[in-house]
Amino acid sequence: MASGALQIAGLLVGGIGMIGTFAVTGMPQWRVSAFTENNIIVFETIWEGLWMHCIRQANIRMQCKVYDSVLALSPDLQASRGLMCAGSVLSFLAFLVAVVGMKCTRCRQSGWLAKGYILLTAGLLFILSGAVVLIPVCWVANTIIRDFYNPVLNVAQKRELGEALYLGWMVAFCLLAAGAIFCCFCRCCEKTRSYGYSAPPHHPLHCQRLHRTTESSYSKSQYV
């Protein structure tokens, strides 16, 4: 019962991380315009994402435009696009492998070893996808903070951390947690199998000798 609940928890957390990875990849709120100095009244809000940039005017309408070329992006966003695509694929594969491992819950004793390997593979894929998602999120956040405190940079070019970065940290944590759950479950299965009850070996020759000894002793007692 506990192992089944652990599997379901890992699958749910991994599914949340997978869906969140897709959402973070498509969200345009990676870099948002910074309202600094004496800008009290703001008419435009600028969002910069991996695929498009948007301008929202006075909370009335929003216009978005897809980047014409990858070269139009900054180096950190260019690398983040590739890493987030790789993280999305890895999280999807990890979820599929975990689902295959869940289907083997009721199987013969010989299938426990294969089930453990499948869940271990899913856990490693979840951990790898979490690390791949965490790298671009931290990279972009570091670039934004560095440029924000750069006195040489123009105020209009400074940006702040967008909602996609905060969601990306949560998604990376979910993926890493799911990977840890599946790896721990595999470890627990190995310990359970190692400490399991093993029946004593059956030796027919020893049983025949014991049977002959019993018959001989019984025959002697009859003569007495």
C-alpha cells in the first residue's frame, strides 16, 4: 500500500513538472520591463520570452510578435530556448517511462527486477530534466540581475524577473522531487527483495537417508 502511494505521488509530481515545463517554455514573461526612477505612470509593459515579445498598453490590449530570427535573441535566451526544448522532451519521456513502470504493479516475482529498472530510469530522467530546466532559468535570472545593477546600461533597457522564471524554479523542484521519489522507491524495492524470506532448499537425497534411518529404527523397536 505504501509503495503504491509512493508511486502515485511521484507520478503526480512528475506530471505537474512536465506540464509546467511546457508552460514555462511557451510563456513570454521571461524578462519584463523594469519600472525604476520616476516612472510613476506607466503606459506600456514589455514582455520578452523565448519565442515572442509582447507589449501591453495600459492594461487594455496586448500585441505579441514572434521573433523573426533566432539571432535577434540575446545569447542567454538563445541557449535557454534549446535547453527548455530539451527539458520538455526529457520530462515527457520520463513521464512515459514512469507510466510504463506503474503498469507493472501487479506482476510475478520475476518481474520485480524489471520494474525496478524501469522506475530507476524514470527517476534518472526526471532528475536530468529538472537540471536541464534549472540551468536556463538561473542563467537568465543572473543576466537580468547583473544588467539591472549595471550603471552604464540605459534605464529603458533594464528588465526585471518575469513570472516564467519563478514558475521555472517551481517546475525544476517538482521534476527533481519526482526523480528522487522514484529512485528511493527503487532502492526500497531492492532492500525488500534482499531481506525477503527464502525457502530452504529441498534435498531429495537427504530426505531419502532420513526416511531410511527412521524405517531402520522403527524395525528395531518392533523386535524389542
